Amino acid sequence: MATRYTLRGEKVMDKWATIVENGAGRDKWVLDTSEEYIKNSNMPGVWCGQSEVSLSGVFSPKRPFLLLYHSGLKAYRMYIGARDFGAHLDVSWFVTFYASPLKNLLGRYASPMGLSMEINTFDQQDLGAIITIAHHCVMRVVTLLNEELNQSPTMNTQSKGFLNVW
């Protein structure tokens, strides 16, 4: 995982998470398989790849994520993560919005979150489709892991952001 990315001023617009009980040690498999499923979905204009992500600075901690973005909607990114949390596996995703310096300046007078909603209907439709397809791919991977562990797949299926796309 050679690619590195630093979160700088991105605002979380939408998020989702679930825990796979006793799933520790399967984080790489979840990211690799999710990446395969997402790439096989052939979404037009969407880039998908794994990256080490840090919050800021050289010495800040890093975590592996699967990163997605659309070539026409570069202000929006989706980060899919899987990490051991004790004996369990924490699987989550976040959709972020990065306001350009101009939007940040304007954000002093209007909310940058409000400015993010200023995308046309077709872009909203594309963004919703990307998030929904990626979410379904991740849920399919988590379901497979739960089946392998002989567990009931009790997953949170709703996001908590402004998009709430499914």
C-alpha cells in the first residue's frame, strides 16, 4: 500500500459502520474483496484504490482505507475502512466533502455544508449511485464474513448523513 493520503479540512457528509463479532484479523480481506467488487461494478468515472490515510502531519497515525472518488466530483470522497478493534472487526465508511479555498472563504458568510449541496441534480444522482453501489459491495463482503464465522448478519443498513441514499 504505497499511496498515502492526508485528510485536510474535509467534512464528513455521510457515514455508516458495523461490527463483525470475532472478526479480527480479516481487515485486509474485507478491503481487498470490497475493492474487487467495487471495481467489478464498472462505475463510470470512478477511481478506487487502497491508501494509507492520516489526519495531518508527518507523525500522525495512519490507517488503511479504500478510497473512492468520481472524476467529475473530486470534492467528494468515500473512505471505506476495516480495522481490528479488540477481538472484533470494525467496518465503516465515510463520505467527505472538501471545500476549495474559495468555498472556505465564502463559508465565512454561508455554511460550507450548504455550499456542498449546490450540485446539480445529475451530480447528486451520480454521487448517490456511487455511494449506494459501494455500500452494497461492502455489505456483501460483511455478509460473506458473517456466514464464514457462522454468525447472524445483524448490520446497520442506514447511513447517518445528509444523503441517506438507501
